[in-house]
Amino acid sequence: MNLQRKILHRVGSLRGRSPPQPMTPAPQELVKILHKALEAAQQEKRASSAYLAAAEDKDRLELVRHKVRQIAELGWRVEALEQERESLAHTASLREQQVQELQQHVQLLMDKNHAKQQVICKLSEKVTQDFTHPPDQSPLPPDTADRDLLSQQEKIEHLKDDMEAYRTQNRFLNSEIHQVTKIWRKAAEKEKALLTKCAYLQARNCQVESKYLAGLQKLQEALGDEPSKCSELLRQLIQEALQWEAGEASADGIELSPISQYDEYGFLTVPDYEVEDLKLLAKIQALEVRSHHLLGLEAVDRPLRERWAALDELVPSAELKQLLRGGVPREHRPRVWRWLVHLRVQHMHTPGCYQELLSRGRAREQPAARQIELDLNRTFPNNKHFTCPTSSFPDKLRRVLLAFSWQNPTIGYCQGLNRLAAIALLVLEEEESAFWCLVAIVETIMPADYYCNTLTASQVDQRVLQDLLSEKLPRLMAHLGQHHVDLSLITFNWFLVVFADSLISNILLQVWDAFLYEGTKVLFRYALAIFKYNEKEILRLQNSLEIYQYLRFFTKTISNSRKLMNIAFNDMNPFRMKQLRQLRIIHRERLEAELQELEQLKAEYLERQTFQGRAVAEGCASEDEGEGEA
């Protein structure tokens, strides 16, 4: 009874709190109300039972606290749900606005579409009307019009049949092309794999030949000049080895990658030495170069080419410096060199300057023209571009050197400039670009008086190199000093022409790649690296004649560009520009003092000659003139 009264009381309270309902609620709604009231009464009963079951006040207090916490949590949940409801309501209103806007847009599009359809209908009616009744012709009779219509329909059907036939034929041809493409791709992959394998085998063969020839050379050195059966046999073996290439070319119908007579820039790959021993050494060098080229083609060149291909815009950076030190691929080198040259001469470059200098040269003769003409025939006699009578390179080189002599009258022309300009021509091909490359080297990279009459800065750099060699390679310098070898006789020309006469072309151009960007410090790095590369061979030589003979051509025996580059930029560290500047200042002061002292001695000598008189007037006068000119 108590439970029934509570339920009725609960129902009454719920009715009192609920919004006004009709006098006769629906049965389902009444059942829901009773169900809610029953659940509330059961929860109240459970709570009361738990409260009464508590033995102590502390437990009851804890129970009350628990209920309070539950009430607080429910309140927070109600607030959160209310906020979520408001947010959802706001979102729903925004969605409704968007829906209304979209509906308006759709309605607008429908209106436009309807208007366009009306226009199309009108135009179609007009076209049909014009086609049926042309304005300048009288209406055709019905029979004639029907016949024309039937003929047109037949033509259309024939054209449709032809089109379908062509489609079928096209699908067939496309499938055939697809099959042929797959076959061609597989064949290309097989060919590439075979070429790679052949390159590797050729490299191995070059290495074996190189070792064999080196062994013959050592045997020849060991036997000396004593006549014997062994020496005669050895001489025959060497002759056969030097003629291998010609014999193989005649024996085989095809040769995949022969040792070409010229490289990609026109330089001889096998130097033409007159001495028999040097011919053998040249063949060994060519085989080593070929071997390194074949083995490094895939492993080293491909990643480097990919990095250069990905480099769209050239910007000075540490990454670009490392790439330039590693060498620029041939297909990118002209573009990179033009950018490097422009970077250095942009402040002096003016449009039409080169043509103006050429015009000035045609108007009057340049004093240096005779010396330039003499040096043209001596420029790279081992390069086909400057020895072939029909080549255009000598004429281009002449114009570049004459233009530079007008551009820089202080220098005019100095022996060595022809080689610098020739290298620039071989790479850049355009003579104006080669001219500005020469200007960049002489006027912005090298010290100011490097190519003057006294070659002061060149002499200073030779003394600086001696100090650096003593610091980096003390054992080698002690050995050379013991045999009284003057290295400047060998290295002076290295710096003057930036190794143009010394290194094989692929290493030479790699040096120039870094030189055009970093400057003269690269020359010192590579000069030290060359001696380090060949240090063991030089230390084996025990007299000055052998050392000078070896130093005359030893740079041409360097074939591993990667090894030389690592020595130059890693093994020679630390190599600070500050130290280089200080050494240049010190040696310049010493050299200028020596030159002044020499001038004083010369002046004193001439003064003594004047006061002593002339025993034989004509002879002494001519000698005095010659001394004055010197």
C-alpha cells in the first residue's frame, strides 16, 4: 500500500512539473510516466535501504557525501550536455543557412539552364528552318528533298561503318604497339645489363693489362742495359704489348669500348712520348684511366649526375661548393661555368663590350699581336681542335686574346694566357663567354700582378708553396732538398696556367670547377695533393736526374680523380685562407726587398761602367745596351 501511495504521489508530482497535458493522456504516454515514476521510487528505496543499513553515523555521512558528489557530477554533465546542445543547435542553424543558400544557387542554375534550353530550342528551330528553306533558294520539291535526305543518311551510315572499322584497327594497332614496347623495354634492360657487365670486364681487363705492363717495366728497370736473351725477350714483349690495341681491332669484327685516341674535349688519351720507357708508362696510364672511368661510371657518376640534374637554380652555398669539388658533369659544365664567370665579372660586364674590343683591334694593330700569333701554333699540340687545319678554334682563340689585350693594356698579353683561354673555349665553345672567363681569372681570381712583366705574384706563390710543402710533406721536402731539386722549375707553370699542361683533361676540368668558385686556394690544395699522391714514387728515386725526369711527366700518371680530390680537400686540412694571406704578405716583402737590392746592384754596375770608360767603343756600347734591355 505504501508503494502504491508513493507511486501515485510521484505521478502527481511529475504531472505537476510536466507541461500541461490533455485531460485524457494517451495510454503509451501514461505507461512511460508510470515507468519513470517506478524507477525513481526504486532508486529512492535502494538509497533509503542503504542509508538505514549503515551501522554508524560515519558510514551514513560517507553515503551522503557520495550522493552529493554524484549530484554534482550529474549537474556538470547536464551543463556540458546543455552546452553541446547549444553548439549543435548553432551548427544546425548554420547548416540550414548553407542549405538555403545552396537551394537558392541550385534554383538559379536551374533557371539559367531553363533559359539556355529555351535559347537552344529556338536556335534549333531556326537551323532546321534555314536548312529546310535556304534563304537564297526556293523550297525543294518533297521528292527531291527526300532523296537528298536518304543519300545523306546512307553516307552517314557508311561513315559510321568506316569509323567503327578504324576504331577496331586502332585498338589492334595499340595492342601491338604495347606488346612491341614491352619487348623493346625488356631488350633495352638486357642490353643495359650486358653493357654494364662488358664495362666491368673491360675495366678488369684494363687493370690486368696495366699490371702486366707495370711488371714488364719493373723487369726492364731491373735488367738495365745489359744485352742478354732475357732483355731481348723483354723488349719483344714490350713491343707486342704496345701494339695490342691495333691487333685486337683487326682481329675482332667489333670492339665495344676501345681506348679512344682522343677524349671528349679533344686531348690525346695516350701521350706521345719519344723515350721508349715513357711510351710504356703512357700506355699504363691510359689503361688505368680507362679502368677508373669504366668502374666509376655507374657507382659514382650516376648519383652525381642525378644531384646536378635536380639542381635547377644555382645559388652560392656549402652544398654547391661540395658539388663543384666533386666535378661537374660534362652536360652541365657550360651552364655552370657561365654562371660562375658571371658571378665574378657582372660588375664590369657591359653588353657589346666584346664586339667593341674586336672592332678596336681591326682599326689598329695591337703590339702583342705578333706574340699572340706565335703562341697560337704552340697551344695544346696534343689537342685535335687546335691542330686540325680546318678547325675554327685557332681563329676564335686569336680573337679572344686580341680582345683581352685591348681590355687590359697593362698586361696586354703574357705567355700562358693562350692556354687559359683555350680551356675556356673548349668548355664554353662561345668565344665571348671564353673572353669573359679569361677576364674573370686574370682580373678577379688571380692576384693583380700575377701576369705582369716581373711575374711578382707568381714568384711569391712559389715561395708560399715551398713553405706549405715543408709543413704538410716534410719527408718529401727533405728528400728533394738532399738532392738539391728546385721544385719551382716544375710548379711555376702549374700555377701560371692553372695545371692546363699538367693534368689529364677530366681531372684538370674538375680542378677548374672548384677553382672558378673558390679561387687560388684550390691551386695550392691540388699542388700539395699531387705531391702527396706520388710521394712514395718520388722517395724511391735516388738522384736528381731521375727526379727531374720523373717530375717532368708524373702529373700525367694520375688517373684516380676521386682519390686526388680527397687528398686535396680532406688530407690537406687544416688549410686556412688567413695563413695563405700571411705567407703571401711575408714573401712579397722579401721578394720586393730582393728585387730592390738587385736593382741597386744593377745601377751600381752601370755607374762603374760609365766611369771606367770604354776600351772598345762599339763593342762596349752594344753590351751596355743589351744589359740595359735585360
